Amino acid sequence: TDIAVLSLGDIVDSESIKIAGNTFDADIIKYIKDKYKLLVGDRTAEEIKFEIGSVYPNSRNETMDVKGRDLVTGLPHTITLCSDEIEEALRESVYTIIHAAKNVLEQTPPELSADIIDKGIVVTGGGALIDGFDQLLSHELKVPVFVAESPLTCVVEGTGILLDNLYLIDK
């Protein structure tokens, strides 16, 4: 996860942490393994994350049947998970991201902080699609948070625009 404050085409402050979608998947796998003694794969964890996943407490009330291998018997087994359990599974990683965002905002010059309060924060990437992520960030950071129009592709699209217009960059 990369967190940055941008102003006038430059990075004012930033932080990068090694937590992203794969970490969330691993958190879900560990939660299910620890609580239910059920082994599920990466694909199943990712499906759970997007089908019923939530990071904002009580924002979603959905359930999903999850199939995996029972670690006690070694046999296939099915459990039912709810959105609140996924929120619990992801909580530690999500709050690590929030803490990093707070650190960046604390280092931001006051005049830019005023702009952030007025204009808000834009989140991109797959994590932005997890239910309640924008709400939780807004609640914890006390600023408006918006999900980018195409969060999965906007970074690469912006990079393409930049590469098409390299002559605009100061050398």
C-alpha cells in the first residue's frame, strides 16, 4: 500500500507498507484456519473478500458457504461465514494501513491539510473495492474519502497518460 500527499505534481510526503490484497487474503485464510480448523485456498479467500468482505463494523450483513478441507478429519467440509467475521479477520491489517495514513497526514504541511479537509482523499486499487473501506478511512481520518472511478486500473491508465506526455515533465 502506497500512501502519498501530492501537490503541484510532486510528492510532499509518502509512506509505503507491505500490506495489500494478498495480505487480506492471507488474513482470511488464517482466520478460518484458526477459528474453524478449515483449510481454504487463496482463490477462495479472495472470493470471500469480495463477496461478503467488509472492513467497517456492521456495514454489511451477508453470509457465504465456504468449502475447504477439515484439518481435524482431513475430509471436505462446509462452513457458513458472515461479513462481521471478515471484518474481524481483516481488522489488524486495515488498521495498519489507517495508522500509516495518519502518519503521512501528520507530516503534511498545514496549508495542504486544509486542502485535504476540503477536497478529501482518493483511494485506488483492489482494497478500495472492499465494502466499507472508504467509510472507515473517512471515520478514522476525519476527512472525506472517495473511491476512484476505476480503482483497479486508474494507476496504470495515469501512467500511460504520463508516458504519452513525457515532454510535460521538467527535466
